Amino acid sequence: MTAIPTRSRTRDLDLLLGEAARDLVGTVLDAVSDIGEVNSVRPTAVTVRPSGDALVRYAVEFRRRDGTVARETLVAATGSLVPSGAAVVAGEVDGGRVEVGLWRWPHDPLLPALSHVVDGERLRTLLAKAGVSPTAAPTVRVRSYRPRRSAVLTITCGADQLFAKVVPPSELPGLRRRHALLAPHLPVPRPLVTTDDGLVLVPSLPGTPGRTALRREDRLPGPSVLEDLLDRLPHALTTLPSRSNHRRRARHYAEVLALTVPEVGDEATALADVIAETDAGEYPVVPVHGDFYEHQLLVHAGTVTGLLDIDTAGPGERLDDWANFLAHLAITGTPRARDWERDILRHVRDRFDPGHLRPRVASAVLGLATGPFRTQSPEWTVRTRERVALAGRWLSRS
């Protein structure tokens, strides 16, 4: 098979991150808003696949014809990332035809339930079904939005705080099932109401996010507390579909890194090859969280009061949950994170072969190396290089 030249595979990224982005955004806003001038178009999140298909979320500021300034969130996508229902504009770039799918927040074609949360009348109906009767207009704050995939919003009704998670409707049955399985055994909220178009409304749980507790130097849960949490995952999770782990995706990460930060491409590819060839052992299939790290926890005084983002829970190997946790602490790199990492590492080494742990952590770090570009972090090229180097050190450490 003939390899696609890297330049061809970066065409869509160059388009969506270049000057043409302003014109694309203007095309959407012209159709729906009385705009006079687009002031700024800032990428806030970028997804790219090894094929070159790309998706960019923009923060847009524009001036209306009456002089007022407004802000919008818009998304542009190409290739396989264009969902059915997006507005599509087409043209030629570098001699080839390109189609770009566009949509405005909250009208994500794959997340139809978003409109329930941001539309006042629909939200009141939803809250009534949940047994909540706000005395004043509820306020909604977006905590995260991953175009095509999910959104999490905080809904404040006086003293009550709720969380809405929105997923594609096809994923709702699995999320309902996970909540039903986990809530009797773990600090996982029971949904107050769900809607068939992909929304789950849950109450807030007590505690401080683990990442915040780490930064504030609160007392953190020790390895034995985390082990107990994982031990309480119900065996029925093993009957759910399995997901690809970091080791199987290492070459995918390397290809993405080669596209976004070409100077680390060879190093990332070599690391992915070594990860694929290294014996990572075989362990029993058990219930796992699937994306276990500090920010998925609510904590208080060294205990875990909440387990979050259970969409990934299912069958897997316990060592992969530990490897993911260690990888996130490793990239944090603060003295407190290093202390927590050392405590967990001692715990894990007493239970698993350290040689089997290293490639698992290295592959998780390699996946996290795609993050600075994806989130358009300041100095993302430097951060990416640092994380690729960190993955290499984990792979070679004794």
C-alpha cells in the first residue's frame, strides 16, 4: 500500500487552523446571525486522525450590525468526522476537493439532547421530571464539551446542584446500564432522569475533585483505598463490550504525533514499536474503570466520595487502570504528584511484575502526549516533546 504523504494528510488541519477558518466561521454566522464583522476565531480544541481527518472547536467573537459584541462556539470537521446533519461547505484546496461540516453550539448533530439543557422551557420540564422545583431560574454552566462525543454541564437551582451528561443516543443504554451496576456498590450517583436522546441527569456528590485536592495539598486517598475502590467494581461489568487499551493504540498515538509535531514523529514511532513488541504480561480479565486517574475521583480526608465518568467501565486488566493513574501523575510532575506516584508505584510493584507495568505506563503517557495540541495549550510543542521523552523514560526505567 502506498503511504499518503504527510503534507497531504495535514491539508485539513492546515485549512481549519489557517486563515480560511475565519471565512468558514463567517459562512455559518451569516446564515443565523446579524453579524457585521468577525473579531476573532480562536481554536480551543483540535482532533486529528492518522488519515488527516480533522475537527476543530472554535471560540468566536463577532460584532453585530448594531455594534454589540457576541460570542459563539462553533465546530468544523472534515472527512469521517463530519456527522450527518452538519451544514456542509465544499471547495478545492491544493487541487483536491474538501468538504467541511459546520455546526454551532449547542446544535451538535450527534448530541441532540444538548438543547434540553440550554433551552429554558425544556430544562424546566426536565427538572420537574427529576422532582426539582427551582424557586428561581436555574443557571447552566458548561464544564466540558467534546464535539460529537459528550458534554457535561452543571445546573444550579438555588442550593441544589445537578450535573447533566450528554452522549450520543446510541451510547445511552450502556451508560444507563453502568450506572445501574455501579451505584449499589460504589459512590456513583443514581440518575434522577434520563432521556432517550442521550441525556443523564444526576445529583452532585460530596467531595473535592482529586486534581484540585492534589493542587491544594488536601489529604489524598492512599493506594489501599484506591485498591478497595477497584475491588468493589461489580463483576457484571465484565459482560459489557471491551475497549481498546493504550498499548493497542500506541501506534495510533504515534501517527497523530507525527502529524501534529513532526519533529517527534520518529521518536514516537520508535516508542510505539517497542511498546508493541515488549512483553506486558497477561492477566485475568476483571472489572475496570477504563480511564482511572485522579480527576475521576471526588475525595475528602483521604477517602473517595465519588467515582466519575464511568462510560469506560467494563472488562479489562487491573494493571491498565493503575498504569493510567501513574501516567497522569507522571505528566503532572509536581512534588506532591511525584510523592503520590511513588506511593502507588510501591503498591503496584508488590502485586505485579514491574516489567509488565512499564510499557503500559509508557503507552498511556504517549497517548497523553497528544493532549497539548488537542487542547491548544500554551507552548504545546514543548509540552508534547516533554511527554514523548517521559514515555521513553518510563519504557527504559528499571
